Amino acid sequence: MIDCGEGCQIRLNQYKVKKSKIDEIFISHFHGDHFFGLPGLITSFNLSSRTKSLRIYGPIGLKKFIGTLEEIGSFYLNFPLEIHELNPDISELIHKDENVEVSTLPLKHRIPTTGFLFREKEKPRKIDSTAIEKFKLSIPEIKQAKEGGDVLRHGDQRIPNVDITLTPKPRRAYAYCSDTIYDEELVDLISGTDLLYHEATYLHDMQDQARARGHATAREAAIIAKKSHAKRLLLGHFSSRYKDVSVFLNEALEVFPNCDLAQDGKTFKI
Ligand SMILES: [Zn+2]
Ligand SMILES: [Zn+2]
């Protein structure tokens, strides 16, 4: 889960997302719209008798926040909770599991803030089924090829690994950049993502106010998408002053062709 605003549990229930599937929570910063849902969600985990561990990554102060809630008796944890406080000034690898690696993205906002880059882990090469037939590969030879080796046969015959395996699909990547001003320093860090979520709190005629409040405009989000060669841009975090959010899409489309609006309940496949 990335950020956990007030009302997150209502949405999880509404869209039938199982809370038990959440093992990691990444909090970008300590503005209420990004973390006020956390105490309620942790309490629900306790009530549902969770026993597996939960990892929360977030700003410095997270340990104190959770510790204070425990101390004043708001909750007692039934399950192991790992808290990782993040350095907001550098980009670093903070989490990896069998599927994905997560790195931080330093963002420029009014308080220390980090975005997150999720990159799929490199997949091993797969055996080409036609090669099994063609070279009459034995089970030990297939095993050898799966581990990345060439197949060696007597008489000095060598079948190169590339001839019997298929190149895995490119690693998919998703970048989450909220909340932030327009910041070109992000461009290299998020280069070539399949999906870039970038905040767009205002339209570009309010560029000065956006910058003063630590936010970006739809046009600026689209420029970051274009410069970083993102495949697709997702806009979000719209100011409530705009009643019709399609204006954000129209502004971004002038700069970058493949944009969508992040709206409650929508799913985007990467
Ligand atoms: Zn904020
Ligand atoms: Zn915010």
C-alpha cells in the first residue's frame, strides 16, 4: 500500500481489496491526507487477529508516532511490526522481495517527503520449448540451461545458453511522485517507467501558487513524464477547487499523449 489517507479502509472494503494481502505500507510524508488512515488500519489488523509481520516505511518520526499510540493505550500489537524510517535526501533501495525492488525518490515539498519507485526483479531466462525438441535436451541439461549455463556435451559440443532460452520480458516499473513541486532532478531517477504517477494539484495558470505550496501543475507533471520517457502518466492529488477534473487531463495531453486521471476505484494494468 502506498500512502494511507483517512477513509482508506472504506475504499478497501468498497473495492474488495483484502487487507490481509497488505504486508508493506509506504508513507510518503506526514501530511494528513497521506497517513491519517494508519492508526485505524493497524487497529483493524489487530482485530482481525493478524499474526504475520507488517513493514511500514515512512518519514523520520514514524517510530515515535506508532510508539506514542502504543504508549497511550490506543492499541496493543498482536503481530510483529517493523518500522523503517527513511532518509528524505537520497534515493536508496529500501525493500526487496521475490518480485519487486523498491527505492526512494527524494521529493521537494513543504516537509520531508519521499516518492517510491517499484521495479520488478530481473526474471531468469526461460527454456525455449522448441529447443528441447531440436537439441533433444535431457532433464539435467534443461536444469543447467535454466541456471544460465551453456549445455556441454561430449566431443566438445557446446550449445550456447542463448540458443535454448528466451529473453525474459523487460522489468516493469512504477514511480509514485506525490507530493512534490516540479523537479527535474527526478527525471534521471525515474527514467523509462511504464507508469508514472505524478501529482497535479493545480492547473498551470496557478503555477506560482503551486510552487509556493509545494505542489505541481498538470502541465509540469506532463513535462516530467515526457522528459523521463515514461510510457504512461497518471495524474492525481487534484485540488478541491476544481469541480471538473477533466481539465487536468486536457492540460497534460497538450504535452504528453498517454495520460489518465487517478480516480477512486480505477485500475491500471502495467
Ligand atoms: Zn503534502
Ligand atoms: Zn497531499
